[in-house]
Amino acid sequence: MLSRLTQVGTFCCVLLLARGQGDPDLEQDSLSSAQIRAVHKFVDSNTDGKVSLSEMMAYSAAMRKEIAAKDISAVLDEMDLDKDGRLSVDELIQDMQQWGEETEEDKNEKTWRIEAEKEKFNAADSDRDGYLDSEELPGLFYPETHDGVLALTTMLALKLKDKDQDGKLSLNEFWEEDPINDDFKITEEEKADFVKLDKNRDGFLDLEELKHWESGNFHTEEAMKQLFELADKDNDMHVTADEMDSAKLHIAGSDAQYHLMEWAEHKEL
């Protein structure tokens, strides 16, 4: 099955503030003032001294592409069997064939997954030469960085979950609820996330709405909204470097921390 992005929980501001008070673990995990201010400067694209949610989202998208391009060299080194600096579809399949399989269901899933990866390979192959070079390869393994691969990945995810084949996902289809197993009951938090994704409020997720989830943009946006709840003290819908620095311990207890740390590490701050 296609992997589902890890759900990012939504925590209320009061809880996060409580976690930030006097917690030595959060102090250890938080970025330094210098790092916070440097990240803020990178995000502030119009250099007005404050950042908006849209600037945060735009910077996040740019960082995904940069980080993917940086990380992909190790992937290529491992999978490029003939060492020609490119990945062929045969090399991709050969790598996938190494996956273990125990049951007939596992074999069927592998067969389906191989066909899906072939389609993604072709979508990422911009020059149609049958190979993915270092510029094309990120799209295969990081679909959110390539519009064509993301659209295909989202379509495959929809088809996989769409049990009644009506071209859209209900709440139960999206979360794949198991009415028998209590461990797979839909939680109130999951219901709330579904409502947020359902932009047209028709009770279903269409391809475009599902794409917001598959791309990771939903999770990033929710995390950045948490950051603004914690740091935007004057409620002007913008965050200054001073506000971010003052809230750094509280931010360390939020889902936004992962993104900030990833950006700081990538920029070697």
C-alpha cells in the first residue's frame, strides 16, 4: 500500500504553554536565539522584519526541494548499479524485488506497487529518455517536489482507498476505519482533520483536496498555525524575530519545531 504521511496532531495553545514552562527537555531541544533569528531572516522573503503564514509555507516548499536534492545523491549511489550517474527503471525494479514477501497478499501488493512506481518513474522522467538523472530523481522519491508525480501519487492513493469507486473519499474511506477493530476507530481529532481538508464542505475529499494531504502541506500548515498561536502576541497575523525568539521554548513543544530544526540543520546554522 502507499505509505500514509504521519499525522500531525493539533494541540491547543494552553497545553503548549504548559509544556514550555520550566521543562528542561524543551530547553535542550529548542533552537538558540541566534538560530531562531537566522531562520526568521531566511523566511522573511520581503525583508519587512516580520513573516506571514504564506511566507512560512513558501519557504517550507523551497526547503523541501533543496533538502530532496541534497539527500538524493545517497539514494542514487545505492541504486545506480552500473554507476552511470542515472537510475533506470530496471534498476528501480531490481531494488524493489529485494523486498521480502511472505504471503500471496504480499506478492500481489508488491506487483501493484511496482506498477505504481513505474508510472511515477515515467512522470518524473521529464526528458523521456528512460532514465532519471540527479535533477529528475527527487520527483520519484519526494513526490511533493514534482507536480506531475504528486498528482499521480494522489490519484493512486485515492484509487486505493476509494472502496465504492465513486472518485472521492468518505470519512471512513480516508481513514480506513475498521468497524470491528477498536484500534482503528476514527478519533475526534481525525474527524476534525477531515473537515479541514474538505474545503467545499460536501462531506468527501476529491483529488485536489486529497493532494493537500499527500503533499504534506496540510501538516506543515497546521504546524505553522501552532507557531503563530504561540508567537504572534499582537495578533497581527505576522511574527517578528523578537516574537519567535521569545516563544522559542513553547515552539520547542510544538509540531513546528521539527520544521525549524530541519531548516536550521540544512542551512548549517
